[in-house]
Amino acid sequence: MKEVYKKSIDLHNNLKGKIEITNKMDVNSKDDLSLLYSPGVAQPCLEIEKNPELAYDMTIKGNTIAVITNGTAVLGLGNIGALASLPVMEGKAMLFKKFAGVNAFPICLDCDDTDDIIDTIRRIAPVFGGINLEDIKAPESFIIEEKLQDLGIPVFHDDQHGTAIVTLAALINAAKVVGKKVEDMKVVINGAGAAGIAIAKLLRCYNVESELCVSIKQLIVADSQGAIHRRRYDLNSAKTELLKYSNFQDVEGDIHEIIKGADVFIGVSKGDVLTKADIQNMAKDPIIFAMANPEPEIHPEEAFEGGAAIVGTGRSDYPNQINNVLAFPGIFKGALKARAKTISTEMKLAAAFAIAKSVEHPTKDQVIPSALDTSLADVVANAVEQAVYHERELEAEIEREETKLKG
């Protein structure tokens, strides 16, 4: 790892940043200048003033995302602040362009006040076709995302939903490999931050009615104090809401206790929290998604020694890397193409199933596509785009029915 870190430092110093802005057309003459800038540019401005939707056709808005953070929960690094998080946000922007052809710009806000962040995003939103929230600590991340759903463009916290989408995709295929039904599994999630809660909601299809829903019947979420249950009095609002759709039996105990008999362990917490004995205490052919970085909750070698049937991590040096890059480029590409106003659960489910189906014959070493699969973004984008159109058709049908009833 020391060698990797040294090479990364050298590379970043040489590149002076991983992204740049380039012109789409050369300016070589007065005629070019008069069309691209003054006086010609006045007319597109007036057209957009009359019809704001034209901004999607005439400006960068239609294919540009803002990657926004305040650096309070940078993966594996914690609260390192806005400036120090810039290399990560540049990397995210780079991946948007590489995998989906979507422009993305890193915006690192030197601000911890939730209301100020919300206000800032509202003020800069006209430039962008979507907002990707990144590495903002919970519960602030939940509040920011929720308060911005009326912005008129998709606002998506990738640490929550991207992780949940890719985890569901991996679980769909893992269930096929071990010959179990997803809905019949007992699932334990360790970690009740942004990612853990989003995974729980998606696995339970909380507050969603969709033909794509695959709802886990038995789900327990744990934090550093153990199982989240109704007899605890130290829960914040996000953890309290978890109890509306998880741990109906009010199971208590630490992770070593509640993992007994589980079919699936999903870790979005910290490294080395499980042992080989924990895996041995699970149900037959257990599925382990240990996604803490850089050290997983249990290393694959030890998990397999304990009897794991399938192991996935967040790392690229093991099979079954559960990485958000499989989801967010295609999700935003599809949302931008459809000019979606939000990222709905229907769109998230469509993305998850598209990712799962892209692995035609899942095996224990491949339940998820490679993070370097450049063809996947288009597959996800098409699924998301169709989900948007389907939702619009349903809304139009409901509106027609309501009009008939009123008439």
C-alpha cells in the first residue's frame, strides 16, 4: 500500500488535477466570436428566458452534474474537510466522464451547517442537470437530500443509494448461485449510517409499490452498540425510523449474536468485526458482503474458511467488488436523457436489476460485473430512462382517471 500511495502522490503532482474544461469549438475568427459570444449569444439567452427547458439543449446543463461534498464523511478517511476532499471529488467527476460521457464538476463546500448547504445548492442548481451528493455525514446527508427533492433536477446521495443499488444487484445474483430466494433470506446489516439505512430501505422496498420489489422478510440492522431494537433509547431519528421496517422480533445482542442463523451479512461499518466462528454460526452457504474500506469486516480468506459460499468486498483486489461506479454513471446518464426531476425508487430498482442481469451466468466469483465494464453505464441508463417514462405514463393515467371522476 505504501508503494501505491507514493505512486498516487506522484501522479497527482504531475497531473495537477485529474479533470479539465475544454472548448467544444475553436474560436479562430471574428465570426466565431460573434456567434459563440457577443452579440450572437444574446439570442439563446432570450430563448431560454422564454422557455427554461431550452437550457438543456443550448447549454452544458443537459449533460452536467455537480459532485457536492463538505468532506465530513470521506470514505475511509472521515471528516477531513472540504479542501482535502477535492481529490476524491475530482476522481468522481472523472468516473462520470469515463463511464457515461457525463460532465461533472467537483464542488467542495467549506460549511457544516445543513441549512447553508441546502441554500447553496439551490443557488447554484441552474447550471446543472443533476446533483450528486458525496461524502456528507449522516444524518445531515439524509436531511439535505430530502429537502432538495423539489429542486426540479435529480438530487442523489451516492453513498446511500449507489451502494444500496449495487448491493441489491449482487444479492440477486448471489441468491441464484446458492439456490435461495432473496425474499426468504435472513439479512443482517452492520452499519446504520447513510449506506446501511439506504440498503435496508431498498431491501425492504420501504414505502414503495413496484413490480420490481423483492422485499426481504427478516432484516436486522446493527450499529456499534449492537442490534437496533425498540427497547433502545439512544437512537437518532433515522435509526428510529428503521424500526418501521426492520427487526420486527426486537432481536437484541451484538453483531456476533445476531448473525447466528443469518443467510446474508452486509457490512458497511469498519474492518475486522467478524471472525471465522461468526461465519460458522450462520445458515448454510452464507453470503458475505464485507464492504468496509480499506479493511473489510472480514477478509475473504477467513470468511471462506468459516464456510462462506460467496464473498464480496469493496476492494478491487478481490472478486465481487461491490463498487458504486457500477451504478451512478448510468443512473445519471439515464436521468439526464429523460430529464427526470428526481431519482425515484423505481429508477433505483430498475438500475439494480439491469446490473444484475448484465451477469448472464453468475458464479461464486462473479455475482457483479467488473467495475471497469465501460458498457454497463448504457445498460443502466436505458433501464433508468425507461423507468422514468413508465412512471410518467402511470401518472398520466392516474390524472386521466381523476379527471373522469371529477367530470
